[in-house]
Amino acid sequence: MKAWIIGDSFGVPNITSKWYDKANSEFYQGLLPGNDIVKGNEWTKQVAESLGYEYSIATNFSSRGCSNESILHKIDWLLDNMFNSEDILIIIPTTSNRFMYKDLKHIKQFKFDNIEEIHMPTAGGVNTHIPVIDEYNTLHRDHNYEEYKMISTFDKLLSHLKLHKIKYLFCPGMWTCKQDQDSNFLEGYTPTNIDLTFPAYDIGLEADKDYAENLLKRKINAEEKWIYDHFAVADLYTNHMTHIGNNTYAEAVIEWFNDK
Amino acid sequence: MRAWVVGDSFGTPCLTTDIWAEGNTNYYNDILPDDSVVQGTEWTKQVAESLGYDYNALFNLSHPGCSNDYILHNIDWILNNDSFDKEVDMIMIIPTNSSRFMYRSEQRGINKNIFKFMDNKTPHLSTAGSHITGDSTIDEYQALYRDHEFEYYKAISMYDKLLAFLSLYDIDYMFCPGFWVGNQVATIAGYKPQFIDIEFPAYEIGFGADIEHYKKQHDQFFYIRQGIEDHEKVYYDYPISDLYSNHFTQIGNNAYANAVIDYIKSKS
């Protein structure tokens, strides 16, 4: 009974990121936890094990900065290949603004069976400095429409899993985070399988902010907020949370699961 | 028992197009049938009625030149519409070329170019992918930066999941990938869709029937196949398929409908 994890950075095994050392020494007074504490503490592992599934890094196919296209491709591949009927699929969708485009300097052919590396770079979450891609993303994509398409696509995927009696846990923690924009454009559309009461990542991120303030023994005040944002705890760990954030978020997900 | 039809131009009700009169007079010796003959002969209608469903052009949401995004949105719209009776109605789905995609060609405005799920009939964005848009960013993005094999895989996978959804909820459907089997026969090595059958009849059956029928009445018609005379270009600029909204005359529609009905019988 294995747990297969497919998602974006929030799904990856947790270690410190490349910005950790600088931020920890310059802003957090060397108080933030290192790999000896956070490694192996990811919420995905905690949730999978609490449900009775084996978790291993080898069955975690999550990838930082990836798009939903990449996540859906990996799911298709997994279902056609290594997934067994007693296993569970933990799906962690990402933001709908990401999309893949050809790298003209290193064009790689799409091969369904090649999931080791994503065959194209991803735009939407970062500026690519390729004028056509950045302009297309900024001016020509309808981000509300992309959001609707993403929800609809995952909703159909979940039907596919249900139909084939494949156990899954769908974790749209990114989608349920606090957002400024309204979602009136979705009025009239009711997804059938997606539960938007799933715990938001804000739960883990807020727990970490409180944790950081406790370590510093003071509130991070408004004047230094830009520094905090720049050196946000979320950027210092691969899955965006310390062990505190991961523990808190895992508990929220397990509680949600038990409620359901 | 109503048939709801959603697809690209091949799914639309059959009428002559805006270039029919010119094409018919200048290049086909006025032998081609007009609206009085072709209207109401669309293969979708014939197939739906042969399966026992009521067909009405009002419930045909197909749109010429649209993308699969548009088609999938309209299917969701139907499924979320109280007029759709999930117990007895049927959705006929006609996917299109995966190269097409939608893009914003103009700035958002008040009630303009804004996506609202309930506004389904008119695409709120422009569609690119099968013609030059004249917008250099869009055309360059389409030509250089899109991976068309990946787009094709994504389209197949998305429709396969949609069909799983319809199967799970016992919603009757008919999936008609006539475009894919005609033009994109390539299968995706390693990927096995669960519900999509690429043995579905190709549109070439209807095209072939039209050409065979009308070339008997037009002594220069064979040039479309031989393509060696200077004036054969007219048949490429004004092929019969461009003179009718769903690309067939009544002859092509009848032939294609029969092929689809035979296919259904062979599968049942």
C-alpha cells in the first residue's frame, strides 16, 4: 500500500532551500531549523502514513515550479504503469497561471513515457525574459478562464479515478488560500468531485510566521515586513514550511479527512 | 430525449457558406446544391435521430473554428444547465484540432472579453492555431513555442477524463473524433486512453462521397486529385468543403451519417 504523491513544490520532500543560509544568518539570527529537523517532516508523509500508506521519496513525483499540465501527465503515466490497486494517489494541484513552452535552445520531443524530467520549461509563475512568452502570459491569457479550465480538468480526472475505483486524496491547498480576486466568473458552475473546504496552505504558513516571531521573541513589525517578505520562511524550505508548519498543516488535513 | 451537440464546424447545422455563391458560379458550373437541398441534412441530426433522440438546431452549440477549450466549456455548461435531462438526454461531442487555442486579442472591458461561465455561446476570446492571426506574439507563440504533440496528448487525455465523468454519472454521450482519425492518426506511445476509439469513421468518408458524386457532373472535377493544371488551384481555394458550414453537401452528410451509424451498430 504505497502513497504516490504528484504535485508542485508543496508536495516535495522537505529540506532547506538555497536561500536558507543567507536568510537564516542575516535575518533570523541563526534560529531557524536546519535539515536535521525539517527533513522527512513533510505534511504529505505525515498524512500518507496516518492513512496507513507507505511513504517514500521514490514514490513522490512532485516537482517545484511545475504546471498542472505536468502534474496531469505524471498521473496518466503512473496509472498506466506503476500504480497498484491497493495504493493511493495524493494529488496536489498548482496555480493555473503556469504553462509550459518550448525551450528553443534545447528542444526536447514530448515522450509520454519520459517523466523523469519535464521536457519543457514552465512560465507563468516567473518572468522568463522571453518577450513572446512573457507578453503572451501577461496580455493574451485569460487567467480567470485558465482557473475555470483547471478546476474542470481536475474534476473530470477525479471522476476517472472514482470510476476505476482508484483511491485518491485531492489536496487543493493552493486553491483554497486567501485570494483578493472574486470568483463570480464561476457562477453557475458546480464541480462534482472537488471539495473547496480543503485546508488552505495559509494554515501552515501562518503557523510558521508565528513560530518565527516566537524565535525572534518579537512581532515582525510593519517597517521590516518587506524584509520578512523577501526572506519569507516559505522560501527557505522546499515545501515552503518548517517542521512546525508541516505538523500544523498535516494535522489540519488529517482532521479534514476524518471529518469527511 | 434530446440530443445536445457540441463541436467545431463539423458539428454545425448544414448551410451554404458566404463563399458558396461565388464558388458555385465561377468554378462548379452551378451544379452544387443550395440551402433548399442541404439545410437539415447534417450528419449529426441524422445520427441523433437514428438513435432515437430529438434533434433541434437550437440545442446544437457547435461553433465553426472553435477550440477544444470552447467545446469543453460548453459541455460543462450543458451539464450545469437545468434544461439538460441527465436521465434521458444525450451529448454528442465533436472534438477539434488540438492546435487551436484561445487568446485575448483585446483589452478587458466592462462586460467585454470577460470570462463568465454562464456566457457560453459566443467564445469570449479569439481562437488561434489554425490560421495566421496577424498578431506577431500569438503567431510566434503558436509556431515556435507550443509543442503540438504535447497538445494532442493533452486533448486526448482531457476528453478521456470527460468521458469517464459522463460514464460515472450514467450520462449518455456519443464521442465523434472524426477529425482526429482523419488528420492525427498518430497514437501516443505508452498512453492508453480508456474511452476514446480512434476507429471512429474519418471525415474523409464524407469528403470522398461529395467529390465522387459531383465529379460525375463536372468534367474538370478530376483536377482536384491530379492537381497538375494551372486552374486546378480553384479547387483548393474553393473546395466543396469550404462552401458548406459543416463541410459536406447532403451527399457527404448522408454518406458520413451512414458510416457513423454502421460504426455504432458494429460496436453494440
